Amino acid sequence: MGSNIIETKGIVFTYADGTKALSELTLTLPAGKRIAVLGANGSGKTTLFLCLNGILRPQKGEIFFAGERLRYDKKSLHRLRSKLGIVFQDPEVQLFAANVQQEVAFGPLNLGLPEKEVRRRVRQALTLTGMTGLEEKATHMLSYGQKKQAAIASVLAMEPDVLIGDEPTAWLDQSHAGKVMELFHKISKQGTTVIISTHDTDLAFSWAEEIILLGNGKLLGIGPAEAVFLDKGLLTAAGLSRPLLLEIFILLKERGRVTNEVPAPRTLEALACLIKE
């Protein structure tokens, strides 16, 4: 597969009303990384994801997945979506089956897998998402947090190489949001490339390895999380603020409390240990 899983080359997408959502966007995304895409509303995050999954087709430019150029015939899109899955911001638009079991099994069944393999994938996906015991529950009777988990489970059952979460913590309480991000971290450790969009710089800094900043459909910046968030100019251009942990760390360095060689803490616990030392 190589070191890069997704590449876009000069992609342009304009909606029917004339809104230009993506403008000559060129990106290279490494495989096996935790990647966060940030930008203000209208920056092109969701449109980019829909293009990567083949739901939308750019009017200009090319997209490559695992080194192969995206094709838009039914067979090629079917193969792509078995390898690259999206969890939409609102799980209501994603869930359609009568109960959780049927929802999670739909994708593997659609791949034509043997019944035994489908059962294995469903069981594994439900275990990962903490949905075991809810197999027979009607999807419309789930809480919002459970609907989000069921949507994630339905994508995980496909065992994709890339999992995309569009604002995965939107409208979730703190407990459910934490569970979702912990789950995404666990999935990443198993080798899956996980890409999320978010407005939350604190969340992105604590979770992501790579950051992509978008603005008006254009690439503003890309790179390791600490490097991107240290660039105040980039953040200003993207309409974002610096993560609080990083602000505190910079203040500690300015006051001589930590040396320049110490990496920025990515969690509250790491910051507490740093201050204690």
C-alpha cells in the first residue's frame, strides 16, 4: 500500500448554487495515522470527505486511494466503500435497518461474505463499540449516543482501511464524546487510518498526529499537530484558536519552568506531571 493512503490532486467541487466548496485542493494523507481536519464552517471539510468516499465527484482534479485513481462506476465505488467508510455527523441519516444487528450486518452481507464471517464481524464491531446486548433493539429507540455508536459499528464491520468521522463528537455529552474518541484511538492502534473533522482544537491536539487546516475550500496548512498549532498565523487564517494545553505550555516556557527540549504535553495528566517535575 505504501506510506500514503489518500492523495488528492487539484480537486475542485462547486455546488449547483455556485458555492465553491473545494478549490484546487491537493493533499497527501499518510497511512495508519490519526488525522484531524479543521476549519470554520464552510471551509470544505464535509465536501472533502464526500469526495473521498465517491459520494460527490469533483468537477476537476483527481483522487487516489492506495495508489489507484478513483473511478466512479458501480463496481469501483462498491470496492472503495468497503475500504473507506464514513460515519456521518448525524447518525439519523445513516441508520436505516430495523434493529442494531441488522444495521451492523448489512455491509458485510452486501459484500457477499459467508454467514460465519458476517457473524464474526458483527460481534467484533459490537464489542468494540460497547453495543453488545443491544443487538435486537430497534435503531429508532436508541439514545443519540447509542445511535452514533451503532453507526460506527456498521462501518467497523466492513473492516475498512480508512475510517472517516465527520464531527464525530457533535451533539454528544462529554461522556459519550470521550468514549467515541477513545474508540477511534483504539481503532488507530490496530492499523486503521482514522480521519476526523472538528472545530475543537483542544480535542484535535490531544488526539491527532497530523493536522489539516482548510479555509474556503483551500489548504491552509498541513503537518504534525504541535507544529501546526504553534503557527499562530495559520490558526488565525483558519479562524481557530490555539489549544489551551499548548497555551499553558508556552507560558511555562516563557517563565523558564520548562526547557525548549521538552515536548508539549497532549493531555492534562501529562501537563500535571510536567508542572510537578
